[in-house]
Amino acid sequence: MKTIRGFQRLNASGEPMSLVTCYDFTSAAIVNDSNIDAILVGDSAAMVMHGYDSTVNANLDMLASHVHAVRKGAPDKFLIADMPFLAHRKSLEKTMSAIEKLMHAGAQAVKIEGVDRDDPIIPHIVKSGVPVMGHLGLTPQSVHQLGGWVVQGKDIDGESRLLEDAKILENQGCFSLVLEMVPAELARKITESLVVPTIGIGAGAHTSGQILVFQDLLGMNAEFKPKFLRTYLNGYELIKSALNDYTQDVKAHDFPGDEESF
Ligand code: KIV
């Protein structure tokens, strides 16, 4: 799927959408050749690619550079870029320049965490021709306010706030919403209350689609085992074992052989 129209058509067909967060050219080329429906260049790049302990450390230059690489590797996939921490909180002018940079790097839409009821920026971005994906539930850029990576919307107040926020974001013009770490039943209610699709991570089975981080679903981080994650490869052990095989061959004077030499 190459465009937002493909995204909307797939959602209209009722088929669940599979999205992946991806950050680099080589991985993006594999994703491009796969059946994954769309790509997010997420601010989780700060953690997965740069080793920070939260997404607060992502910045515009970092994300634009990842978007650029992913766009080159995956020319055939609809590509959404995260607006990094505070990028839409400084001024309208700075917000629009940040978006310009991400779009020029190859994004076709941006994702913005949270909701602003009083001074909404999203309608302005949408009016400017840029599709916006919302993000509710656990919004990792607010981790210090939330006090950790915890499931959101577990009590009645939290639940009704999230239902309201989702409607507000839809009315502000979001074409889709990520729901992160919310109870499955609440994610179902939100999804049923909206026309636009919801994309879940840790939000159960009743969203319109799912998203996981490339490295997470391939099991490349042996220590990252949240309840919501299913791994499809033991990437950590497989890669480690390949590296050890290579080292063993080098040390045994077995690599390079004649066939690998000029
Ligand atoms: O940054 C990211 O990868 C995300 C997804 C997990 C939704 O925001």
C-alpha cells in the first residue's frame, strides 16, 4: 500500500491492518518486499536505535534522518513519521517547519501524541494538506507525567476521558489513531465509536490494525518482553550465533576461503 487511499481502502474492506515501526534502509527494504501494510518511523528510534531510556530524547534531526533512510528502502509503503518530543508545542511556525522537514524527508503523514482541546494544532496541519495520525493511551513522550509505562484508561474516569479524546481527535481531522496500552475492551469501545481506524499496540484484538516495532517482533532485544509482544523470530540468539560462527571461522583460518578471495 503506497498511499493514504490504500490505507483507507484496506480499512473499509474490514481486513485488519499490519503496521511496523522501522528506522533504517536495510530493514525498510525487507519491509517493502513484505506484506506489511504501512510503516511508522517512530520516535522509539531514540530507544531502539540510539539506546536512550525514553522517547523524550528523540529530536527532529534524528527522526528526519531515519525517515529519509526508510523512504529510500521502502518506496512502496505508506510512511508515517512521528513528531518528536515538543516538536508541535513551541509555536505554529516551528511546528510547521518540523512537519516540512519530515515530509521533505519522505513522510506522507505525521503522528502526534495526545490531544489538545483548547488550542488544537491538528486542524491547522490537516488543512495544510498533511494527514495526521493521533496517539492516545500510553503516550511515551509523557512518560514522566504518567509515571511509567503503565496501562491507561483502567478506571471509569480514564475510560471516559479516552473515549472523549478519541472523538475529539477524529473531529479535529485525524485519519487514524494509535491506541497504546489500553484495556482491550476499552479499545473495542473506542474503535466502535469512531469512523477512522484505530491501530493498537498493547490494546487487544479489537482495533482496526496492529503495530509492533521491527526489532521487537523479530526478538532482537532479549530483555524486552512486555505482555503485548509476540516475537516471530528469536533474532537475538540467531544473530548472536551467526556472529559467533563468523568469529570461529576467522579464528580457525577458515574465513575467508579461496572462494571468498581474489
Ligand atoms: O514510536 C513508536 O514506535 C510508536 C509505536 C509503538 C506506535 O509510537
